[in-house]
Amino acid sequence: MALFSRSLPTPLAGIDLVLADLDGVVYAGPGALPYAVDSLNRAAENARLAYITNNASRRDATVAAHLRELGLRTEPGDVVTSPQAAMRLLRERVPVGATILIVGGDGLVFEAERAGYSVTRSADDSPAAVVQGFAPEVGWEHLAEAAYALATPEDEGGIPWIATNTDWTIPQARGMAPGNGTLVSAVHTAVGRLAVVAGKPERPIFDVAVARFEARHPLFIGDRLDTDIAGAQAAGMPSVLVLTGVDRPKHVLAAPSTSRPTFIVGDLRELHEPYPETIVKGDTTTVGGAAVRIDGADLHIVSEGNRPIDLVRAGAAAIWNSGRAIYGFRVPERLYADPFHRP
């Protein structure tokens, strides 16, 4: 007996551009996540495949080379990075040719120089702006130079501050590590200012991607609700949350209305499977063989079905459609069990 009706569309139906995040979607550390490479190569048979990453530490060519090593057919132009989006914002604020204080690694320095700016690491060089991105080698002295350069608020004549992204964490082979958001927060604490953000969840990086590939029907795949899914939603494109990275089933159930994915998958193989309908009858929500029922403040599992992902989908749909936040329910632990792969 088939799990799904063959008439149901897959998440890829009608899509002309697949945009995938990298950390937590394609790889964790240097190694590919299970099923990611084969699933993305298959997606590329019928749509343009490209990548969006908030990680500012590497050049697009370096990222593309890494993806080719993993088995993905990728060229530098297929990679949209947060430093590229940051340069788009910078050009709106600072003339090309100016000196910019960079806090970050080679990927950010490369894009700044490619855009026509001079790069410094010292506030003593009177930079026209600070651009901050993640790199493993960023340390206290780099954050201190940014703080010195940003001491005067921008509305009092101070210089602009652009952050490539504000991800709090970054998936690594050994687990979750602090991301650029923690480093930006350290500077913010010192100077009392907020950075303008280029990467997800802000629109600039999505706008760069859509314009570059002339997409009419893009789909974004990510592993984080607060950056990936919120950003895609703000940019007006459908999204897939894959449970191979940062956010887990309990986060999906609690997702606010501003960061709810169009599709939820356990791994990228499910991009190619017919996506089951959500059926609501009275207080019961059914997805595939899984069903949950709302009874006042209680959320009951009527049927777990034979696919854990369908239970997550049913629970999320029931909570989201209720108009109530998750803390308004008593939720059985089984509903947010986590059998899905993660780094």
C-alpha cells in the first residue's frame, strides 16, 4: 500500500530555483549530511540549484570547491554569500574606494576588495564603515577595534555598521558553536548600537539571489526557523525546514507566525516525495497516518502513524491553526520526540 497518493505534489513541484542553505542542510563541518548530495543533485535535474549562506568566512569559490568535493556540481556563481549582500548594502551608504574596517575572514575581505573598497583592521585608519562577519579566527582584539570605530552613534555623525548576519550558533562536526550573532552582540554591548544586517533573516541576501538567477518561482531550504524560514517568509518565497541542523521538532511546534515553513522534512530525500495533505475535521488534524486532536488545553495523539515526520507535521499544523501559542497547550512528550539526524 502506498504511503501517499501519487496525485499529491512534491515540495519541488513548479519550482524553477532551489536555494539551499549550507550549514545544517548540506553539511555539518566538512562532511556532507546523509542523503543531502544525492537529493540536491536530483533536484538540479529540473530546476536551477544555488546556495545561500550566512557564513562569511569563506569565498564563494572556496564554498563551490567544497561542494564539488562533496559531489555537487557547483560553480562560484551558484553561491550567494552574506558578504555579497553586505556589499550591496555598503554601496548604498559608502562610496566605492573608501576604507572599510573588516571584522571577519577571507570571504569578507575578498568581497570588500572585489567591490572596490580598501580594507583595514584598525580603527586608527579612520574607516568609513565597519563590516562584521564570522570567522573562526575573530578574537577580542578584532571586536575591540570595531568598538573603537563605532564609538560615535551614526545619528551623531558616526560611521555605518553592517553585519553579514546574526546567527547565534553555527553547526559544526562536534556540535553547535557560537555564531556571528554572539560576536555582533559583544560589540553591541560595548557601543550601544545596532548593526544593519545583510544576511538571513533580512531581505538583501534573498533579493540578491532572486535577481542573480532571474527566478520566478524559488524555493528556499533551511534548518533554522529564526533566520532561514523567517527570511524566506519575509522575502515572499515558500520554504522547506529540514531537521538535520539547528531547529528540532519542539521548535517547529512553537514556531511563531513569522517563521513557519511551507514544508517540513526529516531529510532531503523527502523533497522528492509527494507531500501529504493536512486534513482538519473538527478538532482533529491528520497528516498521512498521523493525527492529533485538540481538547481544550490538551493536545492528544490520536495516531502516531508510521512516519515520525508526519506526526511533527500534524502537531505543528494543529497548533499553528489554533491561533494559540504552544504554551497554551499541554503537549505530550511523544509529539516532540526527536528521532531525526542532526550533527
